[in-house]
Amino acid sequence: MGKRRGGLSGVSRFLQQSAEPSGPPESDIRPAKKRKTSDAGAVSVPAEYSDSGYIKAYDATGMVPRYEHASHVPEHLKKYFAQRMRFLSLYESGCLLDEEGWYSITPELVADRIAERCRCDTILDAFCGVGGNAIAFAKTCERVIALDISPTRLALARHNAQIYGVADRIEFILTDYISFANAYLAIHSASPRKIDVVFLSPPWGGPSYLAGDTRPSSPTKPESPVEGEATHPTYTLASIQPIHGADLFHLSRRITPNIAYYLPRNTQLDEIGALLSDPDKKEQVEVEEEWMGSKLKALTCYFGGLADGQGELFDS
């Protein structure tokens, strides 16, 4: 697989349930409505803003420690602090992360790439954390619904979104995704609030995901080594939280066929391919490798109309 050193490169491959997977169609016929042409950077200012454009109630300063120098950072977080500008380019303007946020946030360039692929009217960020992806989605989508079970992380996400000037595009909801999804499915036929895309970046089990399956006593097998990368055992979807990663996917597909699934770089590809369980369908999953410089950071798996060449599935 190729990669572009010194920058961000997304390398994609396609998985299909048929015996002989075919390549993607030559043209992407994704509906025109997904090609949003307005300038998302021109954010309108809500009436409740002060003259300076800042809502004090959104300021979460003091909720978590804010590190300004490496000497103040706990030893186990120093390698993440060193990458703070990759995580949030406006970190020096006052962005905040809790401990989980430091090791779970999507690097900003990767988040922006995913957001470009997920352009739509309404996107659901099912596990928003401290807001890295939600902020990126607010630049390309008309409306973002951001969920998290932690009131602290949700407050930090809104705080960070305000620094980026996109807080008014995001609806922050304190809830767990499973409950939200089930409630939405119970009423969605009577509700005009259609969700076009679901973005899944669930807990991977902490930094230990590189050790493979995070469940006790579960066997792992080594993945094929990538040049310049350390070899890690493969990660299984059974380690996804709060439910098995396959169950999480199938629940989300009841909301929309368009899923972007952000997974560890050592996830088993056969498990990803097996998520498309209908052999009669010719749908493929596009697996994009997310590189930062010379390092593979994660995989983003695009389903439905998000996969390149499958735009006709966007509204199916």
C-alpha cells in the first residue's frame, strides 16, 4: 500500500461479501444535495452571543487541568501533549482535553478528511468525546448531533467548538448512544428529523488497543507488518465498547445506510468485511487508512453511500 510521507494520506481498499470482489464503479453518483457549496466557515452569530461573540456559559475553563508546558504534564500523557497541535490546531487559544480525550481524540487533519467525506445535511456523532470530529463535521454539514455519556467531555466539546466558532452548528446531548438510537428508531417514522450519516468512533478500550483484543484470555494473532511500523496483534470488534462492534454497526444501520466507522489500525479486515452480511447485495465497504506523516493512525470504514462509487445508496 502506498503512502505519502510528510502529510496526510488516505489509502483505501474495498471489501465485499462476494467471492470475487470487483473494484469500485468509475464514477461517484452521490446525490448532488451532499455537495454543499456554502461557505461553512462563515458562521452566523446567535443572538445570545455578547458583543465579543463569546457565550460565557460555554466556557469550561477550570473543569480539567490545562497544560501549557511539558514540565506540568503527567508522565503518561507527555507523548500526547507533544502532539497537541496535531489534535487541535487552536490548542493555544484555550482548548481543553480530559485524560481520556488526550488519547482518544482524532487528529484534526484526519477529522477534517473524514468530515469532507461525510458531507450531508445532518450527521450524528455517536461518541463525540472532547469534540474533535464534531468540530470538523460542523464545517461541512448543516447540522451536527453530538452525543456523549460524560457531562465533562460534553462540556469540553462545546467549549472547544466555541473556540473554533462552530458551537451554534452542533446540538450537544448528554446521553448514551444505544438509548438514543433505540429511542430514535421508535419515533423516527413520525419525525421529520432525518439523520443522513452516523459516525461511530466508540471507545476502543484505552491505549491498550494496540495489544489487540482487550478482553481477558482472548487469543490474538499477529497482523501483517507494515514497513516502518511496529507489529501489533490484531484488534477484534468484540473489544469495542459499550457493545460488540458488530452489534453497534447493525444498530446504526437501522438509522441510516451511511456509516463511517473509525477503528484501530490493527482491526481485523475480515471482521470489517463480514459486517456486510447480505451476499445478494453488491455493496462494498471502503476501508481508508489514515496516515499522519509516516505513521498509520487508524482506519475509517465507509459504508452505504459514503463509499466511493456508491452514491446511489445514500438515500436507500
